Amino acid sequence: MIQILLFYIIVVKAQNLLRSFELNGNNKISGIINVEKNDENLLVVFYFDNANFPIALVSEEEILDTDFNTTIKPIFIESKKIVLFDYESIQTHYHTHMIELQYMESIYYYVRDRFGPFKLKIEVYSKPHSTCTNNCQGFQISKIKQNSKCNTKCECESGYFGSYCQFELINIEKEINYKIHLIPHKAVYLSFKFEQEAILYADDVIDPITASFGLLGYKGFEIPDQTSYTAILHSQLSLTKLIQNLKLQFKDAQILIIGLQCRTDQTINITLKQEQTATIWNGNSMFLAFASFNIIVIIICFGITNLCKQKEVIVKKKRKIKVRPPKIEENPKNFSGTFFNKYFEIYDYEDFIQMNPQFSQNTQCVVCMEDLNQKEISITPCGHLFHHLCLKKWLMRTLNCPSCRYLISYQQVIDGGWLGSKILQNPIQQNSKSQLMINRSNSLIENNENAESVEMVEKGEEN
């Protein structure tokens, strides 16, 4: 009876709501919250309604648009102020952000959504001092489910994870079909125990799905996001190599978390199966010998064809040939190799990370699923790292970022100024020449790509 009474006293004390108000905004809201003197810590809760990519920040100083860089969110590389935010909720586009802080007489807040408008409710609670990191601290908020338990330490109940146990988790097993409903801008999280060889099958996929990975119980690696391990799921996705790499890096890891996101509303069927790894000598020696013979024949024919082309000389009537560069479409579907080499910078991975430590979590190329430190790398305008050749081949097929599907435009690459651009414009020169570049950008691109071919034709005629 005494224990129940003590627990009731703690809960009532933790339910002390200091401030509560609602706001409406187009794409951002900022202001100040005044709180009466309180010896306890504070908890500021932001409830977003109808927001797709919400961001909530608090500080002792006024927060401005220039204080942070949204290209590489949520790393605030521009601000010299102390800015607090809910990292997990920002990375997962979660509708509720909870920020703990010591008592401040005036709390400046800055809230925004990429697409707006949206509705916002802010609540400020007093919080008893505690070293616990999740809801065992005593927060009894009606809109947040209490999915944690406290015995000797704070742990999330089965089916939930995160610093506040705020994310639901679906545990899947092999050879069982699961129907998953996906909606835009909201992630669904799956989990399963590590296996040496596993493959994920997806049926009824309408639009490609982005799959991100995390490790349950590893702070900083638990929440799946698009800055570390990411892949695209069409119909099937092999997890064997990923699991092997994670096992080498995290020897005690036991449960893998998979976050699924998409751009369209769709219902898919997910099945986890054992992947059958083929061996070289497994009774298919005849097939391997036949395939090897065909490869040798193809190589010989290819070599003979190239030799004949080198010796072939065609003499035509001398006349001046005028080469006119083709017009570029207003919305081209891909980049040419020459255009990519001209405007995209090449970096050594270790040197790049040493100069830009905020990218240290990027260890794997999404296109080929290989480690980034094995080859030269490049970075997109939206702030994602890939092998240089992998990104080049990708953008020669489509102009969407392989990681976040961000649309990369010709004009954005030509203007330069982003971290991976070869053209770092001078602001003074940019003001005087910006209009000229916009009007003549298409012709400049193609003239540069065809200059060498025109010069070769004219030299041949003179000779």
C-alpha cells in the first residue's frame, strides 16, 4: 500500500504542466516561451499536425534561418549558438518532438516544415531530476504512450524502441508473409534476429521503397535513417553482405531494425527468407564450362572487331563540315559523362571525412553497397556520399539522388556553390553574371562537350 502511494505521488509530481498553447503556420513558426521559476528540469513537447518533415529547435537565444543548414539536416554547422533538438524525431519525420533542457527563464523556439502549412501544439512540463534516458523519468503525457518499464534500469517494452520508446516495431520471422501498409513521409519499422544469410522479398510494390537499417540497443545506430546504411527495395533485397559487415563492426549485435519509407500510399507483402548462396563447384561444372567458352569467344570477336575498325580508312570528298550542337531539352532526364566530370568534385574518402567530420556516419555507398573508403567519392547537392563512378553511372540514367530521391537539376549543378561542386562562385561575380549564365546555360554545356570534335574536323580538312 505504501509503495502504491509513493508511486502515485511521483506520477502526480511528474504531471505538472506549466504552459500549453496552439499555433498555425505556413512553413515556419518562431517565438519565445516564458516559464516561471522552477528548480526542476523542463520538457518541451511539440505536437505537429499535417506536417511532413517537421523540425523543432529550442535555445536560450533567438534562432534565425541562417543559424543552420537544412541541406545536411539536422547537423547545425553554421550556428555558434547552443541549439537543442530531438535528433531521432527529425531523422524519422516523427510528428511529436520532445526536448529536455535545464530551466531557462526565456525559451526561444523555432519550428518549420518543408511543405507547410501545419498546425502546432506546444506543451511545457516540469521534470524531476533523473539519469534515466526514456519515459521511466516520470513523464505521464496523455498523448504519448508509456511503452517503457522500470525495474533496475529503463527498458522499452517489446514492440517499441527509441529514447522515449516512441517508435513502434514489428517483429518478423522467416517464411511468414506480413502485409504492410505504407503512407508517404511516415516510416514503418521491422525487426528480426541476425542471421548469416537473409533476403527480403516484397510483392505488390507500386513505387520503389527506401530501406534504412539500424541496430536495436546501440545508441546512435539504433534509429534507421538515410545518412548511413540505405538501399532501394523493388521486389527483393539481399541482406547477407550488410549483416556480415555489421557483425564485424558490432560483434554483440543481435537484432536488425529495417525502416521502410516511400512516396506513395501502397500496401505490400513482406517475406523474409533464407538466401541460398551459390558455390563454384556444386554439380554445375558443365554449365560453368559452357559459359566460360562463350565468354572467351565473345572476347575474341570483340578484339577482332576493334582491330578491323582501327585499320579501316574511309576517304570522302573534302568539304567543310559544320557541327551544330544539339539543343538540350528543358527538363533532361540524365547527365552526360562530360557534364558530370566537369561539375562534380572527386574526393579521397579519408581526406574528405577529416575535413568534414559531420559525414563520418556515411560509410557505405547506396548504389553498390560497398564501403566508401575503398574508392574515390563524390557528394550530391542534397548532401549524400557515393563512389564517384557509382554516382556518375546513376546520374547518367536518372537525375534523382539514389538515397533520398531528391531531383537534381542542370541549373543547380551549373550554379555550383555546394560542397561537392567544382565551381565555387564568387558572390561579386555571381551578381554580375548570373543572368547571363541562366540565359546561355544550355548552349554553354553542349558547346563545351562538342568543342573537341569540331576542332578535329577542321584540322583534318586543313591537312
